[in-house]
Amino acid sequence: MKAARIVLVVVGVLVMAFGAYVLVTTVRPNRIGGLATWLLGAVVLHDAVLSPFVVGAGLLLRRTGRRLGAGVLVVVQTAVVLGCVLALVVLPEIAAKHHGQKNPTVLPFDYTTRLLVVEGVLLAVVVVALAVGIVRARRRTAPLVASTTNG
């Protein structure tokens, strides 16, 4: 186990060094500030918005986990993560489209509608998974009716 960690750390450091090399050799120096700002914003959004939301949803779902089952929890948590990541990726395109662009072929679609449709589909999947989980939980906990026989 210790050897695997050492290998992973060394590989991670080498990948970061290669990324830094590619950054320095391919990005003009006056563009590095904007890239650093974007990366910092991505980290802040991830740590301040996405992670607490996913952890909170996970904790809330874990409380009901004994009744609903692991499959339902996995579906709901996956939908939450997908929805959040998708929103974080698409919101800059929506903002750029709103502010206008010099070339209309760069952002040709209605990203707001498409984001809402995908988020709606994810919500529908969650509702169906929860409904199935609740029905299964009620069937498991329903008291068994003893059959009475005369004889």
C-alpha cells in the first residue's frame, strides 16, 4: 500500500510538472493571469458551492438510506453531482451568450433551455428513483397479514 502511494504521488508530481511546462511554453505570458483567475474561480465554486451541496444532500439521503436502499441513494447522489457539474460548466456559456460575442458561430445554441431540459430530466430520474425506493420500502415494512384457516 505504501509503495502504491509513493508511485501515485510521483506520477502526480510528474503530471503537474508536465502541465506547468505545457502552460509556460504554449500560453502567452499576458494570458496566464486570466487563466489563473479562471482556475481560482473554478476552485472557489467547487469548494464553496458544489462540495457543500453534494455533502449536504448525501448526509440528508444517508438518514433515509436504511429505508430507501443503496441503489436509490446512488441514483440521487449521481444526479446531484451531474446536475451541479453540468451547471458549473454551462453557466459561463450562458453568461457569454448573454453578453454577446463577436462571432455568432462560437455559441450557436440556446444553452439556457438546454441546461433546463437536462436538469429537468435529472430531476425526473431522481423523482422516479425516490418513488420506486419509497414503494419498495413500504412493501418491506408492511405487516404481513396472516392467513386464517378454519379447520
